[in-house]
Amino acid sequence: MEFIELIHEPAGESLDFQPHLFIAASGYESRSTIIPESFGQSNAIKIAFAFTEFSKELQRPKNDQFYLANQYELIPTSSEEAPDYEAIFNRFKGHELKVMIDISVMPRLWYHSLLRFFLGTRKFQNVHIRILYCPAFSGAPLKRNRAVKLEKFTMIENIRERVQSNKNKALVLGLGSQKGVAQAVYDMLRPDSCTLLYADPNIQKDYVENVFVNNHALINQMDIRNLKGYPLDNTEEIYRMLVDTILPLRRDYHVVIIPQGPKIFSLITMILQMSYPDIDLYYPTFKVRQIRDRVPFNEISSLDLVFGTE
């Protein structure tokens, strides 16, 4: 299928969308069930990917109980593996499909692989996806206890052959609040050009302070013109800023995006990759020394994606 349209502000209320399938996730955070609790009555098939990790910690038993009580099918899924979307969507017949997915507690691999599945499938003529996201209070960053690695996300296989290997490398690096991660990524890739992007939520000022404090050394290496803040509550502006950043670079540079930071930012970079598959997309991975609950914060964000066949 082809990616046809991105709708930043879907018409009507976010939860008025009537899907054939609703996908959620059961994790250890309080916000795991915030959106499903508001879903209400529906004829949709409901599934929840249940993390195989941390099955007894914090709010996880309570969240599992909620999903079972509300007729969700729990599908055990590792955070390090893509869900089996082929098996899931084999259940559906017909030309049209409407899917709602709550990515609030999902690892990036899970929703990137969903977008990739629809780009590669020919099972349907039209697919309309509504993506929902409930942000969380940021809190102080947890300490990490392992080295940073990079995990590659690719929409189309073998696209690397189209990238000229002799081009210089331009890095578009999202800044998170975790100390030392962005610097480690920069040192690994050693780009010829670098633009730093950071979320600037107008309420959680402590998050922005953590971003600047914990990335102080790297920020000081950059020209101030290459440090840009984006409004976390405006997906259209995030998308526009990313397009305006990468388009002037693509002719002369091999562009690499590292979408560290809030989950909605990484989602937008994945959507961008569907239109510009020659861009390399990586995400830094590392382990932290403890886990903690993340409670919901602010309003639910939503985006609609439309896929179709020629």
C-alpha cells in the first residue's frame, strides 16, 4: 500500500472514531489503561500486547485485570520483537479497514512495524489508522547502567542501495533528558553536520531544564542556530520543522535522524521516513537501573494516517 495522507487534527473528538480493531498495551505504568478506559462501547475487536517483561511489577497486574475484564485479547509480546501483525490482520476481510492504536506505553518497534506492515501489504484497498498518545509526567531521569547502542528502523528493505556512500553525514539528533545519551550517539556517528531538536512543553519546564543540563556539553559544541525547540502539543509544527530541516540537507548529505525524546516526536519521524525512505532512522537503546510508574499528563494527542492502493 501507499501512504496517502497525514491528518494532524482529526475531525471530531479523538475517541469518536469507530474502528474495526483497537490495539492497546498492558505495561507497568498507570497510564497504560487511560485511553482504553475511555474507549466505551464498540463492536471492534480489542487486543492488548502484554509485555513479556516486568509482568508482576507496579501497576501491571491491575492493568492485565482491566483488559481481561473488558474482553481484550492479551497477546504476550517482547519489547524487543515486532508483533505478528500478519496473523492479526489475517482475521479481517474486505477492502476497507479502520484501526485505532494507543501507543502511550508501547516501545517504538511496535508502532514502527505497524506502519511498515501497511506499506508492504496488499490485503486491503484502504486503511485508516488513528494513533492515540497519552503523555506522562517527565520526572527526574533514571540512571542508566549500560552503554548506548543504536537500533535501526527501516521502512523499505535495501533502500540503502539508493544512498550514495560518498556523501557526508548530516545528523538530526533529538535531545532527551537522559544524561550522556545524545553525546554518546554523536561520538559514535561523528557527523559532518548536526542539528539538535528538543521538546519544549509549555507546562513541564523541569523537563526542558533537564534536557539542557544533561546535554550541556554537546549543546556547547553546536552553533546556536542548529539548536531548535519544537512545541510538543503541535504535531503539524513538528512535522513542518523536520521537513524544513531535512530537505535542504538531502541533496548533499546522507541524512540520519535519531528521534530521542518524547514518543510523539519519534512517531512523526517514522511518518516522515515513509515519504523519504532514503533517510536512516535509528533509536538509542540502553538499560536503566530501576523502573518507575509514569502517570498520565495533559490531553490525549491523536493523528490519522490513510493508506491506499493504486
